[in-house]
Amino acid sequence: MPKQLELEPIAKAPFPEDLRRFPDVGAMEMYAYRAVRRGPARIFYKEYEDSLRAKIGKERAAFRVHNVVLFFAKAAADGIIGNLAYAALSAIINRIRRPRKEIGGKQARFEAVVSRRTYNRIRRENHPRTKASRQPDAKLERKLETQYRLIVKLTR
């Protein structure tokens, strides 16, 4: 009996199936918040949100965090998972990012959202006794570039 050929699985679409039924803008917003609610990304997001509350001076402040901030938190989480040094991650983000094309997020900076101290503390917790990689990973860079296009709203 002839041996069956094994087909490689088709790559999954980067955008979740359950969000495809929503309009693009709503689906992007939901994807961005879902991406930041889990793992180390939630720590960076919460820290940034708390710093905004401290600046406003109110305990129950209502504000909307820009989607670039959500991308920074998610990128930092992916950098931690990949055991990437803070400077290398910052360099990748600077290569990927197109601030002139972003809608409303031109003044947001990675360094203002993700603190080096918090990043290094969480990276050491997840990767004890290993040095951070200083070489940018091409696979991680492609992943972050895809997430950038999925999370950040750009002009056409």
C-alpha cells in the first residue's frame, strides 16, 4: 500500500476567527486589548495606566489609552518571552514603527511606556540565570511587525 503524503498544516491567520465578524475598527480594538490582558503585557499596561492616574491625581480617572501603548506593552511581553535585552527590543521597535503614519500616537515613546527596570525585573523572573540576548531575532521582529499592523491604526 503506498504511503500517504503528509501535508504541512496551513499557517493560521494571525487574526482570531471570532473577531472576523466585527467591523475592522472594532475587531482591531478588541484584538489589541485581548493581546495585552495576558502574560507580562498586562504588567506593563497596568504600570502605564497607574502612572497616568498618578499624573491626573484622581483615583478613578477615566481615559482611553492609545493603541500604540497597547502595542508597546505587547512587544515588551514578547521581548521578555524571547529573553531579549531591553536595548535590542527598543531597536526593533524603532525599526518597525512608523510614527508619522500613526493616527494620534506620534508623541508616544517606548521608553515612556515600558520602564527598563520593570522590563529587566520581569525578564530575570522568567529567565533566571541566563543572560539576555543582545542580537535582534528576525522571527520575533516579523511577529512584532505583524502585531504592529494588527494593533496600531495607521493612515493609508
